[in-house]
Amino acid sequence: MSRKRTAALVAVLGINFALAGGAIMLANLNKPLAYDGSLDAYPSNSQSDAVAGVMADPASGDLRVTLKAAQQGGNTRVSFTCGKSTPAGREVHEGTWDQIAGAVLYRPESGQLLAVEAVFDTRSLRTDAQGLTNTVTAKEKWFDIDNHPGATFTCSSVTPADAATPSHTHDLTGTFTLNGISHGLTIPARLSFAGQGITIDASFTILRSEYKVQKRENSIAGSLGGVVSKVEDEVELTVRVNASPDPTAALADLAQLLEEQKEQLRIASVEIGRLKGLEGRISRAEDEMQRLAQLRVTSVPAVEINKLPSRFTDKVPSYEQVPIDMVLIPGDPAKGIEPFYICTTEVTWGMLDKWMYVGDLDGQPRPVVTKLIDEGLRPTPLFEEPAQFVEVKRKNKPAVAMAMLTAKSYCKWLSEQTGRTYRLPTLQEWMHVAELGGGRPTDLDAYAWHLGNAEPNEKDKPISGTVASKLPNKLGIYDMFGNAAEWVTGTGEDEVVVGGSFQTPAEEITLEWRSVASLDVWSANYPQFPKSRFWYSDFYCAGIRLICEPASVAANPPKDSQ
């Protein structure tokens, strides 16, 4: 990992932690489309005005308070959460509207909400991703903004909730109109009254299909790096109204939000500092590894490839029962590719478990193990999810769900254990092997585990296949396509897996298939904070294909070779 890459990783992780709190989301959403102020014409606050057809009764102490978006210093926040499913897992996005109008009519003395009317301008929509904001509002126009720029909720029926449902106090029944389409709905809400103010908290779900929230033009396939996404139909909306004739009530609500943001930023700042320290130690360790590797290379005379074994089987001394079969691949001088050895199979859990569970350090004090984990040289324990999906106990299954840091750390350990230099293939080397082996097989089912033939587990999730259980390619190498997606280097700044996996549809598996690592997407549902640097909770198909340097084989010949 270069210093530039290390710095970039720290920056990305810092941004991720800074956004971890939901309270910070609204302050970091992307800019909406230009807003023309059409909602400003909504009637101003007046006790004599009706709300959703209900007239205020001044004699009963009714109050009518105008709604305005919290982002504009007002009293109302409306946000939404939506998702899409991909072979890499579920991706979640959040958003809001910057322009809101309307009013609430309530009777504070008796604690009654009489009516609500909320209007928000769909042109003021923002999401937590700039590309998504532009796609939804401008490029594909999921909302019929030209003909129906506003969406409304009108409610004139408010009833106490059943006592058996303590999650909310009242049911708000009314009509929701979006894209010119109206549907009746009942929203569960929690109401609270304090002095002359009312607070409304509500969360409910609508279906996009019922309101034709969909691509209208310039539609794209929704694929990137071989990953095709499917937008979910359900969208969850969350509403908070803190209304009062006293404008300082809204300010108090905003002040509370600000305090929440400050606390989240404080926590994020601490984590960023810790991560910078860890990444600094990793960077220094990698620099030392490169220096030692250079010394080894310069001390070994030029390798005569014709004197090297065409194949050899390596074994880790601490558990020799797990063989690592390597085959020599000829280089391509025209492409600048030197000869190298490649493993005939993907790394299995059987090859990994001693290192992963620190079995080779049995009896060592716990601080020794902790130091290795802190410095990125051993992984943290694999969490329950996705452990049940990756079948850790099946020793002949590919070891997956791992980050590139995990893969590189294993290669370093294996090199130390065997005395031969192991590493990940470069993208160019991986392509070279795939092409020499015959490219993408015509009969993919016979050669690869993919989404179409992978067996499901008890939760109907696809699982990997046993390594070497399909046919090998022309070089005698198994699972070059499908099963585990394989980490490669030499791609610039991006961390990339290639070859497709057991989660990839057969028609998408090609020589050009790529998927770029994303902590936010691949570990969207990681159960702890901060998220692991070693394992992914949602993209549980990334694994290892080993490369061995011929110079190290010449300098330290393996016992079992041919």
C-alpha cells in the first residue's frame, strides 16, 4: 500500500465515521435543483385559516402554525430512506426535501391535533450521494417534476391509537399525493404537547410503484464494475414537526440537533486519530517489507527458468496436512510479464485457519496477538454475519469475505512460514493466466460456480462451491472464473476483485468483470462501530489466488516438486 493509498484510505475512513450518526446526515446532503420559491405563496400563519378543510375555532384556543423546512431554520424535517439490492449486498441511501410548506391546526389546552397539511417541493430533493441526486431529479427524472412539482399530505382525521400499540399515540388518516397520484393512508404518529407547542414524530412506508416514482428518460442499466442493482419498491419516510407560535421552539429543536452533531463529530475525530496511527504503522511496516524484498531480489542471481520445477507443492510447517499446489506460468516479454508460479486453486479455509485464528501462536500472551491485529498483520475474528454464509468450517471451500488488507497480510505470513515469496497477482498477470487457459469457457456451468448454479443455504443465500470441483482450464487451474472473486494489484489506486463469483449471474462473468471495493456498500450492515478493516459483512465473496516468485523458489527449492 503506497503512502498515497494509505492517506486516501484514512481520509475515506474518516469521512465514513464522520457520517456515521444519523443526526449528521442532513448537514451533508448534496445540493438540490434550483428552487423558484413557489411554496412561499402558501397562506401565512393565521388562526382564521383552514387546514385541510378544518377551520380553527379561536374560542376553543385553536392554534394554526405554518410549517417550514428545518434546513431553512423552520420547524419541520421530512427525510426518507430507500435501498437497492446488488450481488454485493443491500445499499441504503437517505435523503430529504429542502423546501416545505403547510400548517398544523391543534388545540393545546386539551392536547388535540385537529388537522395537518404538508407540502414539499420535489425539486428541492437531496440525497446522500451527488450522483444519485442528479440521476433521480435530472438525468432520469424519477419524479414528474415538470407536471407535478409539489407533493402533499392532507389529514383531517386524528384518532387515539390502540393502547396495545405503545410505539405511537395517534393514527393520522388522510391522503398522500405524489406525481399527481393520490392514495389514502393512515400514519402512526407520536404526539406530545408542551405549553403552546406540539411535537409530531411519525415514520411510515410507501411503495414507489403506487406513485410511479420511476425512471422516465435517459434510463441506464444501473450497473458498475459488473454489479447490477435493483431498486427496492419500499421507501420509508420520517417526519418530525416541532410547531409552536413561539419561533424559539424551532430554534431549540435545531440546537438539540447541533449538539447531537457535535457529539458524533467528537467520536469520529477520536476514531480518525486512532486510525491514522494504525495506518502509519502499517505504512512503515510495508516500507520495510519492500526494502527487504528488494534486498532479497538483488542478492539472488538471475533465475534460469528452464531449471525450475514446472510444479511444486508447498506446505506450512505448522500444519503440513494442507497442501498448496503451484504451477509455473510462462511470461510474455512483449507485454513485460515475467514468469511466475500461480496456485491451482483459490486459498481455502483449510489453508487460512491457523493464521486466521492465530493457531501458530498458541501460548503467546494476548498483548502479542493484539499488537499483530492493531498493525494489520492478523485479522480480527470473523463475526457471525457473514460467517454462516461463507462456511468457515468447510475447509475445502474458498476463504472469502476478506478485505485486501487480510489477503496481503496472509501472503506476508505465508512467505515467512515457507521461505518463499508469496503475493497477490497483478491484474495483468491474472488476465495473462485466464487468456492462456482458454479465456471464458463456453460451457460456464462445467467450469465455474456462479449465481445460476451455486447452492443456497437455509436462508436462501448463495454459497460458494468446493474448490477444484469443476473442470480446470487448459493450464490445470481451477475456478479462474466464478466461486471466489479474486483480489488483484496493479490497478492504480482502486482495490479490485476480478473473475466474478458465486454471487455473479453467469451472463455477467467475463474477462473484463471487475468490482471495486467499497466499505460503505460491502459492509453496509456491519454490526459494530468502527467497521472491520479485515472482513466484509455484505460482499462475502472476495478471496485469494496466490502467486509465488520464481527467484524465491530457486533460492529455497521446495521438497515436493517436479
